[in-house]
Amino acid sequence: MVVLSAAVCNNAGKAILSRQFVEMTRMHIEALLAAFPTLMNTGKQHTFVETDSIRYVYQPLGKLYMVLLTTKNSNILEDLETLGLFSRVVPKYCSVLEESEISGHCFDLLFAFDEIVALGGYRENVSLSQIQAFTEMDSPEEKMFLAIRETQEREATAERAKKAREIRQAKRDAKRKRMPGFSRDGMTSMTSTSIIEDIYVKPEKPKMAPIRPSWGTSKALKLHPRGKEVDNFVDKLKSEGETIMPAVGRGGSDTTKVLPPPANVEGVHLCTKETISLTCSRDGGLQNMEVLGKLTLRVTEDKNRRIRLVADNDSRGFELKTNPHMDEKLFKAESVIGFKNPENSFNLNQDVPVLKWRLQTADRTLIPLTINCWPSKSISGCDVIIEYELQEESLELSNVLISIPVPPGVDTPVLVTCDLDDGECKHDKRLSVLAWSIPTIDANNKSGTLEFSVDGHPDDFFPINVSFVSKRNYCNIRVTEVNHVDGDTPVRFFSETSFVVDKYEIL
């Protein structure tokens, strides 16, 4: 059957509500409905009338009529069944079958009519309860979106208040720094992103004598430019043996000069730096992974210039290379790093690279952190599931950031599930990126899942970029002892380790 139009009209043929399912003009529909009362045979129990090309199938609704316009070759039994469904729908939305009530619920009725007959005039296989469910159904996605937006607004308000407090505190600190007699105890210590591991018990830090004002009694206090005052203050600290380093603020800017923890207290400073470059395909295959590492040594005391390093070497197939001045055979045989000529000594206050290593592999089992993305098409656009899993459980990854691209110009993705663990997930519309940040991934929190919905195509969510830092290096090389060449007397030292990402992409 083909339904041309469904209408509610009065006994004069005036259309109160009409829905066309095929291409027909308004004038044509009004003319057909105006002819409907003259075609009805009063006093007879007919439910349809016909002209040369149109069949009117109708049923009284009080003083009104529910009328379907169909073609003459349509199945009359199906026409009557469809008419009955239309006639039951109208009273569900209109408590009184009058013209004013029909007009007041016209949009509800139109939406219900569209559920019964699709565009083109063909009947949908639906029941009355299904029609009500389709037209009145709540949207879980909309509720989730509103909840997320409300949460983001609260977070933004809290962040603004926090920034305002930080600005006020910074102004107060700046005023205190400009005051004469300001001591080191009032300054902020620098927070290093690297992890400092103290091998032996460090001696107590030397106390710095307070800096007293140097003006005389006969002269008034003179105000100097802030930069010159700070420089003089720093010069006094340097003259007392303190090491001054800039504090790196958010974004890498030099925000203020502060006193860091005393460096090289024991006279020997070891620095281990590792970087990883990794490229994976979206199906899980590892295209390339390269880990580069370097161990550097810095000696600040003359008595510690002739030393050897004892390492715990479990390199798992890494290519190791010692400095040309170091005894490579000694290192391979005993994992000891020392000069080929025992009479040689390290230069003071210089960073000397003593060992470097490299791993290049396509073995997927060596990936420290696996990322899987599962995008799939849906009615609302695309459903995306992101999974992470820590394969190298000896690592503790901090400040993990998983950046998933999203199509530009779309609304904020709707989160379905998210393992935040005190982290957060934010949509950056300017960069068209959904940023999922996790504070820590370790053996106790080795896996997590993020699921969201957004308009797009499965290819829109690649490449995925990952960044993190770790307090342990990937290559299991660790200096356990530092000894004097003469007599194997142990030397106090401390070690600084960093393992960071150079590139981590899932294409």
C-alpha cells in the first residue's frame, strides 16, 4: 500500500492537521479534502469512498474525521488496519477530540504519524506502545552530556579561584623578596621533574648565615630596581657556596630564582637519561621501537677524581658502549666502569658520559605501555574505546597523557565510561584533541579504559600520541657502588634518573 496523506478534518472538509508522505502540493491536498464530504454517503456504514484516482479511507473521531488518502490499487485491508492505528494514536495525545486540542498537539501528532508511515508512503511495522516509546524516549547521552558540562563548569570555577589565590600569593612573595634581610627560609624550593635517589645517608645541610642589611645609620633606606636587588642577593648566596638554579614553571618559563636542593653534596653526581621513540600500527603491530640511554658522571671534589663505578647490569639485549677512555673488557667481565689507565682521573665539574646504550626492536612484547583504540560506527556517529595496559610492571609511569584526535568542529564527546583514578579527560576544541591524563600507571594500576561517543569516522581518531615520565629507567642498568681506585674505599654519591618520551604514536 501507499499512503499519500494522513489528515484530521472536520465535516466540512477543512484540514486541521495534515501530513503528506509523498510529493504533493498544499493546494492539491486541500482540494482533495474539500471534496471528501460530498463523496460520503450519509446513512450508510461505509469506511471508504473512491474517485477515479484516489481512495478515501476514514473513521469518525467525535465531530471530526481521521482520513487517509491512498491510491486505488492499495490493499483495502491494510488501509483499514493502518487507519485503525492512526485513530488510536490521536486520543493518546489529545484528551478532547476538538479542533483546538488537535492544533495544540499538532507537533506530537506529526511525530507519531511519521513513526507509522515512512516517507514514500509505506507502512512501518510498529505498535502503539512502540510509537509512544519512540516519541517520548529519554536520551541517556543528553543527560550524560549535561552532567559532564556541569562538572566542567564547576572545575573551571574552582580553577579560576585557585589561579586567583596563586596570583595573590605570588604578589605577597614578591614583596617579601624585596624586603632587606630576607633569608633563604622564605624562598620556594625548586621541584625537579627528575627523581633523585640517595644511595647513602646524606650529611646534614649546612645552614646559611642570615643576610643582614648593610645600610648605615646616617642614610635613609634607598629603593633600588628589583632586578639589581635580586642579583645582589643571589651573588651573596653564591659567595657562601650555594648553587642557584632557576625554577621552571608551567610551560617551561623561568618564573623566579629559588634555592634548589644542594647539588653534588657527596661530590659525585650520576645522571641517567633515557628516551623512547615508538611507532605502532592501529591493529597492534609494532613498527619500530628505539630506546636510547646515557649515564654521565660529574665529580665536584678533588679527592673523588680517581673512582670506579660498580653497576647492576641486566640489559636484556641492549647494545652497550662504554666511553673510549673506559675499560670495556672490565665492564663486560665484572660490570665495573673505570679508566683503562688506572692512573687517569676525572676532570672536576664536568659532565662526562661514561656509558650509553641502545635498543631497537620490533618485538611487541617489549612495549612498555600498549594502547588499543576500537572505533565503530553508530547511529549517533562513532563509538570509541581506548584501552591502555602496562606490560613492563617494573616501571612507574607518571604524568601520563593520551591524546586522541577528534574531528574539528564537533560537540564535546560524550563519555560513557572512564577510569580516571584522580585524573581527568578534557576536550580541547582549539586543537581538536581529547586529552586523557592519568597521574600514575604502575603494577597496581596497570590497565584502564575510556569509552566515548562523538560524530566522526573511525579514521578520524588516529594518530594517538602518548607522553609520560618515569622514575626508573627502562634498561635495568643501575650503579650500586662507587669506590676509590686505591683501596676500594666507598664514595658517597647520589643518582638522578629520568625516562621520558621522545615520540609515542599509534598510527
